[in-house]
Amino acid sequence: MVELLILLVKVGVLIGGMLTIVAVMSWVERRGSAMIQDRLGPNRVGPFGLFQPVADGLKFIFKEEIIPSEAHKFYFLLSPLLVFVPALTAFAFIPFGSSLPVLGRDVPLIISDVSVGMLLILGLSGLSVYGLVLAGWASSNKYSFMGGIRSSAQMISYELAMTLSVLTVLMTTGSFRLTEVVSSQQGTLFGFLPNWNVFPQFIGFCVFLVTAFAETNRLPFDLPEAEAELVAGYFTEYSSMKFALFYLGEYAHMITASALIVTLYFGGWQLPYGHPEGMLGGILSLAVFAVKTSFFLWFFVWVRWTLPRFRYDQLMKMGWTLFIPLAFLNFLVVSALLILGVI
Amino acid sequence: MLPVILFYTMAFIALLFSMVVILHKNPVTSAMSLVVLVCSLAVIFFQLDAPFIAAIQIVVYAGAIIVLFLFVIMLLNLRAEVEEPEDRPLQKYLSYISFFAFLVVISGVVRLTTFLPERPMVPDPLRDLAYSLFSTYLFPFEAVTVLLMAAVVGAFILTRKEWS
Amino acid sequence: MIVPIQHILILAVALFSIGALGFLTRKSAIHMFLSVEIMLNAGNLAFLGFARQLGDLQGQIFTLFTIAIAAAEAAVGLAIFIVLFRRIKTVNVDRANILRW
């Protein structure tokens, strides 16, 4: 009974946290882009424009709900959910802290520690393809449909490279559990570097980073939703809260992707050279995880406003002819290092 | 208690949505119902101590095969076609009767069989599965690789416009 | 085991017969493909039920291969269907009757 209560508290905290961070990210995006482009961002609604997301939310709620007459209503309304929910669900398998000794027991800061966690995360990112392709198709609009097909083709292609680069991390760890991935990154490498997976598997990290950009449809891979090319891609026909769900869904995917990068390659919630135990360790792990994930969230925003976007054929060509061979190269290198006993 | 309720709920959802798959006119609804069916079966697979198969079911079936179906349906613009009047109604009635009879007969057989006593599952099915897949069953594993390669090449060659 | 093996087998048989029913009664090629997938899933369920009952992992290994084969079959089957569709312009397989007398 107490276990159930603790689980519900964890789920509530996680969902509440993610939804808040998603709203904060929209503020970060707008102020960050303004800083990069040498202008002010929103600065009227509250100090430094911090209440801008609240204003945006209110605006979205009060907008008129338009559903095109030719649209397939059920799938039109279902697709934003199909994009948003897998991103939230995938976070259930990511350890966001070590453990808190609460109520006389050690509460592990992960919602579900199944033995195949990483595989389920990959499966959930496959499920989010449905939201895109259904959104494009249900809108009964040529541009939406093309945007939807392009976007889902892009996601499927880059999923392969992502799976291959994750494969090497799982090989060196020996398990699909993300808690074990984190605990296998303890200690140091050659005495001075922290034993994070980014150092021996740097190529894999680069491939994973790029494919995370492609999976979340962020620049430089956001042609399917580019404003100038395809109106707005697969969410052209969406208005008010449905559009807000897509918009927030993109940020939710970003958060999950950043959390995954941190967990797989940067040691997760651990401090680099030894992590304390007990309550202090638990709270510190939460803070460390938050800092590391925020860095990568900022990195996503930074890259978006720095690089131009890829053309669609360049994008697909890169996915198949560059990143999959690179991921295989990474696999060869890491296998060689494993056999030689270096890692 | 809770796992048992979960199993029967998932079984009910599986049966319900499999009927939607075969009965609904719109192919997109059938494909999405198949996704629900596959995910509910994945939950049941989890409860049967096969976590790897459950995850693979979601990744491969729900994440790739049915997406392929959906792409084909959408790119060929397949609507909910009006099914023409059945010119061989006997086949339909016979199918319904025979498969209902099949279900009843097999359920009877299952009820009357004494199964071998239940043995405990190995403590780490994932690890043992991996080991046996790469040692005892290495040859079928490699053969399936060749099969998938053949399927990819075949699908590519079949759909080239200038060759058909 | 959480439920008796009989219940799992009855579920598998029910799913199989629903799938077979769909395959025989529907005339749309897509629905026939989906019914085949239901049948394959029913077979997987039966395999995994027995694997759990007997504590033997061979059922799980066979399920893995079945899923891989189902993927290959879906790919090639849909490719054939696309080529056929270009000819008959409809999903109704009764229209593919040129080779009949």
C-alpha cells in the first residue's frame, strides 16, 4: 500500500515537473533566441518575461477551435496525444536520481526499473511516429500530408542510427536497465577522466546527439515543420490547444532526449569523482541530473538558432549513408576495445 | 490480485480490438486497432516473464510493421471501400460456423488436457535468452538475417515501376 | 504463473480464430494482411504461455524468430500488393481475376 502511494507521488512529481519544464522551455527558447540574435525577448509579462508561458497558455485556451470540415475528426483530435504521451511515458524508465531514504525505506528515484528499460524507450519513440503520420493524413491537406510523411520517414530513418549507437552503450554496460548504465559509469578512466561513456564512445555520442535532434524534429532537421517550405508541415490545420499540445510535445521530446543523453553518455545523476550516499546523495543526485539535463536543453536551443536547416534530400541521404555507417564504425571500435580489455 | 485484473483487462481489450480490426470498414481504424492489440499483448507478454519479447513486440510490430501498413494505406489513398454484395455468401457462413466450432472444440480439448506441472522460470530470462540465441541458436539467427535482407531487396525490386 | 495455462491458450485460440475469420470473410487485401498479423500474434502468445509453464526459453526464442519473419512477410506482401494495386486500382482482391477462366 505504501509502495503504491510512493509510486503515485513519484509519478505526480515527474509529470508535474515535466509539464512545468516544458512551459519554462518555451520561455528559454524565446529569450535564448533573442540573446543569440542580439535583441530583447519577451520582457513585458512579469520580470524578464517569466510569465510569458502563462500568457501563452491563456491565449491558447481562449482561441477558437477550428476543425476543417474535410478532416477525419477522431484521428485529428487523437494525434496530438499520440505525440505528447510517448515522450512523457519514456521518462518513466530514466533514473532521475539515486535514491532517497524516506519513510524507513530506500526509494529509488526511477518510476519503473524493468529489465528492458532502454528497449522500451526506443519502442516509445517508434510509437510517436503514429502521431505525426496521422496528423498529416487526418488534416486532409496536401501540405500537411507531405509534411507528415516526410517527418515520419525522417524519424524512422534516424531511429536506426540511434538504436545502433545505443547498442554500444548497452554492450559495455551489459544490461538494458538504465540504472545499471548509470552505475557502470562510476569511477575514473585512466585516472583523471570520469568514466563516462562519452569518452571511449565519442563517435557513438556524436551519432546519438545528431539523431536525437532528428528524432525530436529540431533544427537542423526540422524541414517537415519549416515555416517557409511547407506552411507549417503536419500541424498546419491545428489551432489553439491542439497546436499547443504539439508544441509542448516537441519540448517534452526534447526533455526526454536530453535526459537520455545525460544518462547514457554523461554518467546520469552522478557527480564525476565519487558520489555521496544517503539523503545528501539523493538530493545532490537530483540537482546534478537537473543541471546536466538543462545544459543539453540549452544546447538544443543554441543549435536551433545557430545552424541553417538541411534540405530534405540531404537529410535523408545523411541519415542512411552517413550516420548508419558511422554507428557501425563506432560498434567496431567499441567491440575491439572491449575485446582488448581497454574498457 | 492486481496482476490478475491486469491480465484479464488486457485479454478483453485484445479480443475487443481484434474484432474491430476484422470488422471495421476503414483500413486506418483497423491498423490503429491492431496497434492497440499488439500493445495489450505486449503487456501480457511482460506478465509471462518474457520482457524482451514484449519490448521487441512494441519496437518491431507496433513501431515498424504497422507503420509500414499505415504508410501504404495513406500513400495509396485507400478509403473505406464500399464492400460489394457478397456473391459467395456460403463461404462467409461456413467460415463463421467453422471457426466458432474450432474455438469450442479446442477450448474443450484444453480444458480436458492435463498439462505438465508448472516449472519455475529461470531467474534471469533475458541473460539466458541472449546466451542461447548466440550459442545454440546462432544458425537460425544468421539465417533470419539473410531472410530479412532478401525481404528488403525483394520489396525494393518488386515496386520499381519500370520492372512491373 | 498468474493465470492458469488454460486461460492463456483459450485467449490464443480465440485470437487465432478471429484472425482466421477476418482472413476468410474480408475481401479487402489490407484487412486480410492485418488478420494474418493477428493470427501470428496468437501463435506467439501460445508459445510464450508454454515457455512460462515449462520454464523453457525455447518458446521465447521461437517467438523472436516469428516476429522477424512476420516483419519480412509484411514487407514483401505489401510490396506485392502495391504492384497489384497499380493494376486493379482497388483493394478488393476479387478484382484480381485475370488468370481465372
